[in-house]
Amino acid sequence: MNDTPGWTSPGSAPSDDQDGSGVPRPAAPADANGSAPQWSKDRPPAGQWSPPTGQTPPPAHGQGQGQGWGAPPPNAHWGRPPAAKPGVIPLRPLGMGEILDGAVKTLRTYWRTVLAITVTVAVISQIADILAQRYLAPDVPAASPDATPAEALEQSLDAAQSSLIGLGPALLVTLMASLVSAALLTVVISRAVLGRPVSLGAAWQEARPRLLQLIGLTLLLAAMSSAIVMVGLLPGLLIGGAAGVALTLLGGLGALVAAVWLMIRFSLASPALMLERGGVIQSLKRSAKLVRGTWWRIFGITLLTQLLIFIFSMIIAIPFTIIGIAVDGDGFSDMLSGTSTTFGWPFLIITGIGGVITSAITYPISAGVTVLLYVDQRIRREALDLELARAAGISGYGPTPGTQTVGG
């Protein structure tokens, strides 16, 4: 029995009614006297017939693309034609590997536009980060070896607060640059699904009207996550003592789980906002609807993507960090001695170059996975593949619409 649905192949092992070629022998009809006629000794072997002039015999079972007698014709799929693939993904429900592969193919196929976006954004972000570390970040006070656990915790919180205050402007610049990058890459990837290239100017022209709403969406999600974490930590912080510490840890864990659940539930809001041209609240509702019932799948793909990005980032960052330390050895020795934690310009510039390379590669992968997850969920729930095939101009799917993006 063949695995292909809809037909049954001949038996693979010889039997009493087969000669070993895989072709069943026809039953011999009885003659007028009731006896079966005898086969001629000179008959050709089963399946080895001579074709008429000008025709070619079909290949034997299991050879080439032919399937032998009783098998379906070559390349027949019996109601399941191969999915159209005008761009970087086939227009059908996607597996995890196909989503990652589609993101990589977008980077490889449209590298000029993608790298023009990501390198520009990465350079701006790294310059802001370098300047913040050099001029804004305060020196972290050295921890006192005689401090009690409570004092050590307080010192750590003070150091973290000082670092956040100093790096606040750089984080804001990085956030804005990342949002612009995500908006432009969403347009590029939506065109890549249809196999249509897009220039940097065209991507900016299409993404620009949605930037303010995208910023509002991002800030709203950040505020929601912060509120959840604060609600989880606040009771323990108010109680204090050993019970407060235990309650803080428990509340922090619960808040983390709730925040992760919320971020995955609304993870498709950004591409929905950019491609469907709705409002912020409408995009959040669309994401919740698309994610419903597949939360764990999207969580797994997102987690794997972030893990791969982290590993790649470490592979790039570690060599640049080692080179930076070798070039700027004074800052490293001062940090080990506890007198200073400020590195010089050589270290910051070298590690900044590594950060640009890392961001230029990881930005499109992360954005590509998010957009393709959105496309995949719409294909599974709303038969978006038919609309995309029509938009790509593939014959047999109806007239080609005038829109050129996934959400159009």
C-alpha cells in the first residue's frame, strides 16, 4: 500500500498471480471446452511491450518519475497540487524551519535593501550607546565587603538605578531606531512573500504613515508589561523582611509568566498594524485572535528564534570584546582592581563595530520570523494563501488585485 492518498500501487513482492515485475497477470479466460488456454512460450515478459511508432513507453515502476502500470501519472498530486511559491515561502501553512528559512532567504535575496536599513539603524544605535556609556553613565560604586545582605542589595539597586538613568537616552534612541527598522523590514518582507523587490525609498514611503501608531503600540505594550511586573513585586516590597523577600520572588515569577503570556498573545500586533492599516487597539485584537489556540507553537518558535539570535550574537560579540580588551588593557585592569569600570574609546569603538555587525544580521531575522508567523496564522485561519497567490499574479487564482502587500 502506497502512502499517497487516493490510489493503491501494485504489490511489491511476487505472488502466484505475478511474475515478479510488480504487474498482476490477467486471469486467463476459458475456451469453449472449459479449459484455460496455454500461454505461448514466446510471449514477451510482462510490462516489456513495444510501443507504437512515434510513442515512448512509460518507465517501469519505481524508475524516474514514472510509477508503472496502475500508478498515477507523473507529477500528479490527486487533489493536492504543489503550493505556489512566488517569493521566499510557499503559500501554504508553514513549519518552523520554513519560517526561519524564509527570514534568512529574505536577507539573502534582498540584501541591498535589508542591509541598508539594518546597518543604518545599527550604526545610529551604537553611536548613541557609545556616547551614553562614555559621557552619561555614572561610575558604579564599588561594593563594600563589610556590607550586610540588606545593604548589599540596596547598593545593587542603587547601581542599577544609576546605570538606567545614565543609559536612558541611549535606550530611547535604540528603541526608536528599532521601531523604524521593524516598520521598514515589515514592508520588505511582505513584498518578499510575493517575490517583489522594494527599494528603501518605497519602503519608507509605505511605512512612514504607520510609525506614530507603531510607537504608540510599542509603548503601550511596554507599559502593560511594566504594570504587571510592578503589581507582582509591590506586595513583597511593602511587607519587607524575610516574608517580603519570599513574596517578592514569588510575585516576580508570577509577573514574569503573565508578562510573557501577554507578549506572545500580542506578538503579531505589529505586523497587523503595518499591513492591515488598522488602529492600535484593533491590531491588539487581531493579534489575540490569530494567536488564540496556537500560543504554545508561537511561543516555541519565538523562543527558538531568540535563542539562535543570542547564540549568534555571542559568537560575534566575544571575539570583538576580546580584541577590545587587548587594545584597551588599562580599562580592564582598572575594572579588576575595583578602581574604575570605565573603558576607553578603543574598547567602545571595537565592541560597537561588533554590535553593528550583530544587529545588521539579527534585526531582519527577528522581524522576518514575526511577519512570517503573522502570514502563517492568516493562511491557516483565513486562507490568505489564495489572496497572496492572486496578488502575485499566479494563474488559476482569479484576477490580480491592485495591492502589493500582504495586508492589502
